[in-house]
Amino acid sequence: MTGRERVMAALNFKNPDKVPIDFNAHRSSGIAVPAYKRLREYLGLPPSPLYVYDLIQQLAIVEQDVLDIFDVDTFQLGCDFDKQSGYWKDWQMEDGTPCKVPACVDLRRTSEGSFIYSSTGRITGRQPKGCNYFEQVYWPLADDFEKEDFSDYESLANEVMWLHVPSPPMPVNYKSSEGAKELRELAAKTRGGTDRAIYGIFGGNLVETGQFVFRMDNFLCELIANPKRVHTFLDALTGRHMANLKAYLDAVGDYIDVIGFGDDMGSQNGPQFSPELYMEFFYPREKQMWSYIHEHFPQIKICLHCCGGVRPLMPLLADAGLDAINPVQFTCKDMALGDIKKELYGKLSLWGGGCDTRSMLPHGKPGEITPHVKANLEILNEGGGFIFQQVHNILADVPPENIVEMFRAARDFT
């Protein structure tokens, strides 16, 4: 089987010839720049220019030679933008390591750290000295409890770090005819140049966008205290998402295998809100987006990145039209892999759960990773419905030997 055939078989609950492996197909299956640099050195590969394609999370583009070594079955649309020199500018990591970052981001460094600025000159994100990522520092409506008209959503989004800082495929504006043409040509070229499954990141965040704009504590309170206001906001947001979704799929729908959405709804101890609140606020809007995809592009599978202990929400997500969920954070409450596999088999594929990134991957001793991965795969891989991935991104402190052992254990699994 090719990588594409392997992934699609698994997502259709058929047994592939071997475990499908994802690495860097989306922005929660990647690797932090320091760990990637050490990994390349450990593998004896030549130095990389280190393209920091996700500036906020400080994720590196994983290049073809590494994907080949680990026999990876997926590829993220837009991660060959490292070939487009005009999209990048020179920068330095906190430790002085030279790298490339998106040229369109207003990024400045001072004695106190690095800062991201919006187009209006507002600081929207900061990376304190010694920190491995950027953090949001401004929420447009954090102190506004009266606003009811969200027709100015675009201006609000422009002041939110998570919404105005681009990631691939950037900086293409696929809503313009010229940008759509450029993105379509990129997608067609990518499709013709790989037999890996192509993952196109869309976003479509509802919960997180509310938290980015109102601030997390305010938004969760508003679900109960001011539901009408939240519905008004989500209606405006969903209208924008639908327009963008149609434009995006018009450009790339014939060339991608999986479309990626994102919305963290969980915590270590369960969902951030009840299933009833999910059904009221988010289910109908996700169903609207996902139904459009299934109706107009039935060959595309839909994957949602949704961290935390979200097991009570998983059947509802499947009913809304979701095909796969990531990252299957099995160290959270009620997220036992065997129970989830049994409950959701045939309804929802599990994209992740292959290796614990909180304890095992960063701190495991040589020889401990393999039995850990094998035990998880014995539960998850049977009958398809599973794509291997570690639980979220490989962070900066993970030893390269542990990364190699993890991927080899997955590839050697029978």
C-alpha cells in the first residue's frame, strides 16, 4: 500500500498492511525546533535551515529526508513552502540558533524577550526569555461585557495572536481569485509529487475563537450567563467559517485527503463544558460545516484536533459528521484506550494515542518506549480506525533517541 492508501483504508475501518504513521501532517503532530535540530544531528543528516512554520508553537517544518527515514504516510499541504524564499526572513531562536520565520509577521526582540505585533501596532503575543513558545497577551473583548454586534469580527481577529499570525499554506489569500489559483496550483503539484495522504488544515475553530476573543474564563461564563450573546457571536463566526470553507475547498478540495479542524474542548479531568452545552452552542454549527464537506467532497475525511478528556463529547462529534479525532489524550480522565476503541469503532477513527508525550516520550529510558507503544497499538490498530501519532507535538526537551525508538516501534509493529 502507498501511504495514502494506508491512511484512507484505516479511516474507512479497514485493516491496512501496516500501521499508518503521521508526523507533521498538522500543527499538533509536529516537533519543536530545538528537538528537530537535535533529531537531524542524531540521524546524521545535514543541517537544516530550520523553517519555523508555526511561530507561536515554535514548530519546524519536517523535511523530506526525515519523513522518508520514518516511513511517514502523511503530508501537510503547505509545508513545501520552504521552497519559496520570499515567504521567509532570517531570525534567531532564543539560544541564538539561526532559523527562518514567516516574513509577513511583525516580530521584534528586546531585552525582555520577543514580541508579535498586529498590523495596527498592538502587541498580541510575547515569548519571554527562556520560553519555548509565544503566549497570547491581548483579548479584544476581555473587558467588554456589553458588545452585541459582531459584524466587525475581522477587526477583532486582527488583534488576536492566534488569528492573525499565519501558518502554511501562507501567506496565500485563497478568498481572492489570484490566491485561489496559487493555492490550487500548489495543491495540484503536491498531489502529483507524493503518494502520502495529504492533510489540508482549515481550522474552523468555534470554542477556541471565542476564548481567544473574550478570554477563556469570560467565554465559558458567557455560555451560562449570556447565551444570546454567545449565539450571536457564533452565528457571525460560523458565517465567516462557511464562506472560507467553500473558498478553501474550491481551491484544494480535489487534491487533499483529509481536512483538519481544531477546537480544544477538554481538560485533564473532562470536558470544559457539559454535553448539553456542546449540543446547544457547537453541535449545530459543526454539523453545518461538516455536512457541507460530506455533501460536496465525500472523498475527504474530516479530522478534529481536540485535546483533553473529551470522551463524553466524542459520540456527539461523530454524530455531527466527524470522521477522526486527535490526539486521543489517554492520560486524561475516562480516556482509557480500550474503552474508547470499543465504544467508537466504526463511528470515529482515532488519530493519535500512540505514545504519551507528557511523561514517557520526554523521560522514558532506552527500551521503555517500544513496549509502551506496542501496548497501545495492540489496542488501537486492530480493524483499522487508527492513525499512529504521539499525543500532541514533540516538545523541545524530548531526546532524539526516544523519538527514533517511538517511530521504529510503530513501523515495526505487526
